[in-house]
Amino acid sequence: ETLANQIAAGEVIERPASVVKELVENAIDAGAHKIDILIEAAGVQSIEVIDDGQGIPTDQLERAFLRHATSKIQTKQDLFQIHSLGFRGEALPSIASVADVFLETAVVDATSGAMIHIKGNKIIEKKGSGARRGTKITVSDLFFNTPARLKYLKSQSTELAKIVDIINRLAFSYPSIAFNLVHNQKQLMQTVGNGNLQQVISAVYGVSVARDMVTIDDHDADFKVQGWISKPELTRSNRSYISLLINGRYVHNFNLAKALIKGYGTRLMVGRFPMAVLKIDLDPRLVDVNVHPQKFEVRISKENKLLALIEKMVAEAFDNVNL
Ligand code: ADP
Ligand code: MG
């Protein structure tokens, strides 16, 4: 069992950012409105995620760390109907197999909660705790028993950048959740959680950058497109600052990013890319989401029509501003 968990961990938990992603997605699945993410030493030392979600009932606490015990998938059909981010029941057991984990949790209106301490998948302690609603999970000593994986990690700044990227992406996708990201006691990002995407963009890129962005907002019969795009003087040397949201989910789609860049046209210097957030809403039946857990690739029906629409909207928006 421990070995199976470690093998799964090899697939799911590649680096500190993967732990952060799984824990924060669990908090989102639990209906949290506020999520604090406290990181020490780029996550190698510790990762703490505190949420105000529904909590885990005491009698299900151990079960949450059993592989697949929580899988929400019974049939292949279910794969297409999942609304939660997690569905494999693999993350907690995988994390607990390669780290030291404390989890403290209480459900709504409970008079007490519970805590469990697991290291390398061995339960070290389990006892009652306070009744603060929600879940606090602390993961430290990551990869303590898999030295090869620890060695494969990049520099702290690279690992931290990957964590920041994950949180930014989730903040864009969930503007109604208040995220607070702290590294070595220093606050890196905070959103208010009032549902306003523009405010999330300000929190991620800074108020002055966000205020100066060119906006687009239009729709046709199939697609509603909203966008925030930086002007030429605020471009970057790589395309990773282009964020795409399809029906509120963060995705990768090379063609959409390319359409935006085409619309930008010659205003963009060679080798430069805008910072941009593009939000596209459409009938879910027109989206084919690749269900691979670590990928965010999507295919869109009528894609060429959408690409043309984006290119035209961006070109017109920039024609109308003084650069
Ligand atoms: P999955 O998310 O795929 O179901 P996980 O291993 O990530 O599997 O989590 C196992 C289970 O533990 C979840 O299904 C959920 O019931 C519970 N759980 C994990 N984290 C939280 C949390 N922050 N709040 C409430 N429940 C949680
Ligand atoms: Mg999960």
C-alpha cells in the first residue's frame, strides 16, 4: 500500500507546487471562501493550507488518506460529469507517503474537530481538536524518504515561481474566493474574493499594470469574450503571461493565444508577448476537455470562428487607444 502510494506520488506529486495545487483544489472542492497558503523555503520546508470549507467528519478522516477510497468516479460516464477538481482520491495518500502531514479539521456546527498526524503513510497520532470550521493541513519534510526526487528539484526561486503561478491561475479561475499567499512570512499575493476578475488581475499584476490594460468585451451567437491586455511598453519576453479562462477554468490553448497575438499585430515587437487574461464563455457542449489530471488542454468546436473573433476584437481595441 505504501509502495503504491509512493508510485502514485511519483505521478501526481512532482514538486512542492504539485502539493500546493492538490491542497488548494481540495479547499476549493470543500466550498471554501477564504484560503490561506503559507509557504516556507519554497515549499520544501513546509506548505500550510488553511480553509473555511466544509471540513472532514471525524469518522472519515483516516479514509481520506486511503488511496482511491474517496474516488468520485464509479463509471466512465462519471468522468464527463464531475464538477469537483479532485476525483481520483489520490492526492492525500500520495502526499502523505512522501511527507510529514498534520491535518486538523472540523465540520460546520461541530462542537469539536479532529487532527491526524501521518508521516510516510504511517499514522503517528490521531486525536480530537478544536471546532474551528474548516481544514488546516501542514505538509513538511517533503520527499524525506525519496531523496532522488528531492535532488531533482530546481532552485528555490524556480520552485516558488511554480507555486505562485498555480495560485495566480486558481485566483483567476475563482474570483469569489479570497486567496492569501505568504512565503517566508512575506505576503506575495492577496485577493479579496468579491467575484471581480479585474480586481484579481490587479492583485496578480499590480494595480498600475491592471489599470493600464486595454480591455475587450463582446460576444457573438456562440462566444462571449472578455479580455485584459497589456500595452506594448508592458510586454514580456515569453508567452507565459497570457492566461486563458474557458467557462471559468484555466486552460492552455496555443491557438487562442496566437489569435490574441495576431490581433496585437505589428504593435508587438518581435520576441515580446503581452500580459493578458482572456475569459471566454460558451456552451459547455462546445468544449472538449482533456481529462488528464495534470493537463489543461481543451479543444473547442467552431474554433476558427472564435479565433477570428478574438483577433478582430483585439485589433479593434488597440486601434481605439492611443499608444
Ligand atoms: P480527491 O480530491 O480526488 O477526492 P484527495 O486525496 O485530494 O482526493 O482528498 C481525499 C478526500 O479528502 C476528498 O475527497 C475530501 O473528501 C477530503 N478532503 C481533502 N481535503 C479537504 C479539505 N480541505 N476540506 C474538506 N475535505 C477535504
Ligand atoms: Mg483532491
